[in-house]
Amino acid sequence: MVSARRMLLAAGLMVGSFTWGCGGGDPPADSPSAYTTGTTTGGTTSATTAGGGSTGLSTSGSSGTTAGTTGTTGTRSVGFVRIANLSPNLPPFDFCVGIPGGTNFTGPIIHQVTGTTNLLAFGTVTNYFPVPEGTFEIRVVAGSGTSCADAKGNLKFSRTATVKAGEYATLALEGFTTGVPLVSLQMYGDDTATPIGMSALRFIHAAPDFPSSTNTTVDVGLGPSTSVKPIFNNVRFTQIALPDSVIDGNGYAVTSPLNDATLTLRPADSTTNRLTVSGLRLSPNELYTAFAVIQPPNGIAFLLCIDGKQLASPTTPKAGCKIER
């Protein structure tokens, strides 16, 4: 459960009233925010077009938990979301949150809470911040600005999303800013706990054109260095692994804690690993997401993040995720 201390800390970033906002309004159809930004990602449905619609969020799982806790700020129940920049050529950005179709938005949030333009560069993920339960709009805005306005050159992407009280979710920008696959804002439901004493790992394929532009299907292995076994199979770009007897609806597989884990990535039609990372630690009672990303100029890598905790505060708006190669 989220502690009372964490809830009080998070209240400083609460975006429930949207009274700090900047002038906004609906994104026009010909703006960059009119990109289609929805897919079905394993157990998480995120089907919208940017600037309109709503999305459901699945957070059930076989890991023996119900995702999240119920927190309140004032009289409103909240969920928690984090934002990830996983696009290899998207410049650093900031983001705003507001009521869909409204004119007032909270943000740009990173600038507001830090007073700087130390924004979301590639490979950066925010800590979770609270949003009122229900449907909200996320606006990705220029990193050099201090406005949430729907203006040419400022508004980069926009989408609506829905979160229930106590649910946690990740919103990730994935793809290229030009060409195919075009960058889109994907949503994934996050688990928040594991069976006592166990670890849990999820894989999200966020590396465009890997292993090739015509085949983006990959397999991921996990285990001690002497006995790595396939754990996530046939995962396509923007997707999580499909649920089965081991993997839950949000893509997590429960595993024994590992002090010296090895994680591998290879094309699904190959037996040759294209990426092998050793020396990883999966601690008891922790959940992790391993994103496959294209790290300029070095190529394929994992971005490893801890999930389901780390609430944002004015001093720690960003998560301690780490690139592993």
C-alpha cells in the first residue's frame, strides 16, 4: 500500500483541480497531436486517436495481487501514472495534464516542480504522479517552453487516457519522429506487488525497426548466466507478452529473486542473441519493466525500471531507470 507519507508527498503534484493551467482547448485535426496513438498492448487496451476518445486499463494479474492502492487527495480518489521518453530521435520534452476538451491544464509539470528545463530526454522516465480517477488528457509539449497551449511548435502530441482509483500506469512515447513506425503515446497498466518474497519482470518492446523494419518480433530470456531460459516470446513493437500460465494480464512474469541475472534479446526466428546483459539484480518483493530501446548512437539496449512505487515529489520527479547494454 502507498504510505500516508507518500500520499502527502504526492499531493504536491496533484492535478485534480487543473487550476494551474495554461490556455488550451482541443487539438485541431491538422496538428501534430492528431497522430493515431493507440494499440492493444497485450493485456492493456490503449485504443484512441490523439486528442480524443478514452482508453481502458487492465491491471489484473496472476502475480497474486491487485494492482495499486486507493489514495485520496482532498475528496477525490486518484490513480498514478508515469511518462517515458523512449523515442530515439524525439527531443527532450515536458508534459501537461488536464480535463479532456478543457482549456486549463496543469504544467508543464517538470518545469513547474523543478523550476528548470531539465526535461524528459531519451531514456528518461518520470516517477509516478497522481491524477484524479477517470479520463484525463496528457499533452506532450516542447521542452524549451513553459506553456501548455495548443499552439504550433509547442504541442507535440496529445491523447486521452483513463485510470481507476489506485491503478498505476505507464505512458510511453515510442517510435520515430519521422518515417515508420511514427512515434505514438502508448499506455500500459502496471502491477504494484508480487507474491511475498518473489520478484516480477515485464518486457515491453519499444525498439522501432528491431530486429528489422519488416520483422519486429523478439524473444527475451532470463535466468542465472548458466541457465538462461526463454520467458517472453513473440513480442512485437509496442507490445507486451500475451498472458499465459506464467505471464499476467499486464505482462509480468513472477520469478525467484536473482542476484546475478542475465537478460537476453534475440529475433524470434533466430537462436542468436543480439543483446546479452549480465549482472542484473532482481530483488525480493520488487517489480521491474525491461524496455527494449534503440539508444543513439549505440543501438539496442534494455532500459530497466522499478515499477509500482516511487511517487513523484518536487525534488524527485524522475525515476532512477538505467540503460543496460
